[in-house]
Amino acid sequence: MGQGIPKKAVRALIEHCNRFGEKTGRSGAEVFKDYLEWMKKHADYFFASHWPPKYVPTGTWLTKEECRFILESKSYEEEVERFTVVLLKRNLSLEGLKAEYFEQEFGFYGRMFCGHCSVPAAMYLREYIAKLEESNAWMEKQRKLEPNDAYWMKLYDNSFSAEAIRSGKMARVQLGFIEVDGAAEGKVCEVHNKYLCPYGALSWELIKLGNMVRYLWRLLEFYDRHWNGSQMYTPSPSEAKWYHMGEPGLLDVTSRDDILKALEDGRMDKIVDEFRRYNETAKDR
């Protein structure tokens, strides 16, 4: 059993807590107090062995033991504690604390553990749709100003082709699913770190729902690509059998109502089956 925090680590830990407190709007003393309490609370893990003489790099990903320790959390608050304790332990040795490594890992892994939270996806699509609408309005204006200019006419035709219009409508439907079914409506996040999440325990739900919506949209994009196709792409001979252009469609990718109905009446199951077969045979193509 280890004998407490290495003496050489204390100063670096305090300096880190002051930086971290300033970043998160807390006092360094509050952060330091939390760290000490969490170390004590999870002492069986944190002090399970003697500190190495020197810092030992542990690789670019968390170990199975570290992940298991974090995932045993019973609440969001406990997960924050365990995550922090894991990173402190990774970066402590008798030489001191590698505070810069701790902070880099806190940012890197914290962002990774956000998974496919619905909030960043919603923020991206809101901006994309706003820019698309702005671009289309500008294109309309330019076409009226230069009605006989072949360059603007070609750009206009591309921007308002059936494929482009369908793509824009799909983006709006996707945003609707992310905001309604992914619970991202009205939410923004500039932190992008699960362990500093402005929505706290709700992050678990936002990640779970975000992953569900993401999977649904992967299916719909697969369907759109293989049933509706693109004028810009011709499938290779090995891919051709997976394309169904000209066949009766299964659903309307620009209609939230029809997508919801397809989830109930079995049409989506056909897409799921095709999607699975397509991925299972990927190595053979």
C-alpha cells in the first residue's frame, strides 16, 4: 500500500489546482480539497501500490483496469471522481506530478468519453443549415442580377438540383431528430468534455440518445446513397449490386413522419438487414 502523495508532487498539484480552478470558475483550494477527498474515498485503487521511482508512460489509451474502475461508477458525480483519480495516479511518481500530462489527458479522454453526445451534433447542424440558407439566398440574388451569366446559372442549377434540395431537407430532418429524440433542443456546449459537462448527470442521457440517433442516421444515409444515388458517383462493378436506383423507394428521407412510420411498419427493418449484409461483405469487395 502506498504511503500518501509523494512529497515532490504536492507543489505541482497545488499549481495545477489553481490553473484548473481558474479555468472552471472555482478556487484552487476547492479543487485541491476535492482531489484529496477523492483520493481518500478511492484509496483502495489510488494507493494500491507504491509509487514508481520515475514517471512511467502508460500508452495512448486507458488500460482495461482503468476503464473498469471508471465504468463501475454509480453516478455521474462518482464517474468524475474516478476519472480524475485515474489520471492523477497515471501521472504521479516519486519524482512528482506530471501536471501537464494530467491536463492533456483530462482534455483528450474527457472529449473522447463524450462519445456521440447529441449537443455538438446539433450545434454543427444548426450552423450548417443557417449557412446553407444564407448561401441559397445569395445564389438566388446573384441569379436575378446576372440572369444570362452561364457561370451563375450553373451554380444555381447545382445548388437547387433535386439532389441538393433533398440533402438540405435531410439535414433539417436530422436536426429535428437530434434535438427532439436526442434531447439537444435549446442546448449548447463549448466545453466538449464529459467531466466538465454543463449538463452534469444529463450527459449520460445525451450520449446514449445521441448514439441512438447517430445509428438511425447512418441507416438513412446508407439508404439514401444506395436507393436515391448521386449524379456525381457511379458505383464500381463490385458495389453495383448494392444500389437500387430506379427501384420503388422504401421511405422518404426528407420526412420525419415517414421515417417514424417506417420504424413501426417494418420498412426500416429491411434497410437494417441490407446495411448489415453490406458491412459483413465489406472485406470481399
